[in-house]
Amino acid sequence: MEDTHLRLLRLLDSQPGLSQRALASELGISLGKTNYCLKALADKGWIKIRNFRNSANKLGYMYLLTPRGLERKASITVRFLREKRAEYESLKREIELLSHEVDDSRNSHHPR
């Protein structure tokens, strides 16, 4: 869920006026999950939800990150980046090992 919250915070930071439907589409999650996550972020004090009326007189919303939300976004981003770097290093080592295995296998089956 923290990954979804980070993605949502990043998206809201760059495009605070997106509709819930647009947010759901951008994140690749259901509208219900988007609504649930927005409510959770608001309950934690990470975002403020402001309503406004657009030219068609329909109720719309703007989702604004609070100072606390910006801090959480930064700390989650640091942790996420640390995890992704570790995953990257692990994958890099695994690719090197697999490459050596393939090279060794080719060399042992094809004597020169």
C-alpha cells in the first residue's frame, strides 16, 4: 500500500487537479481503491481535499499536499529509492552469475 501512496502523492504533487477517475487511470488501480487511498491520505493529514465548481457547475476537487504530506513523500521516496537500488544491485549480481554460467556452459559444450 505504501507504494500506491507514494505513487499517488507524486501524482498529486505534480497534478493536484486530476479527477479521481484520472488518478485511477494513471495509477492503474480501481476508482474505489483510489477513493480509499485519497481518504486515507487525508485522514493522515498528508493531503487536503478542496472542492471547487468548474464552468459546468459540477463539483470538482483539488488534492493538495500538506507540509506533512511533502515530508512523508520525501521520506517514503528515500526508502523506496534505497530498496530499488538494493534490488538493482542484487539483479545485477544475478545477471553476472547467469552470464558466467551461460558462458561456461557454451565453452564446455564447444571445445576449440
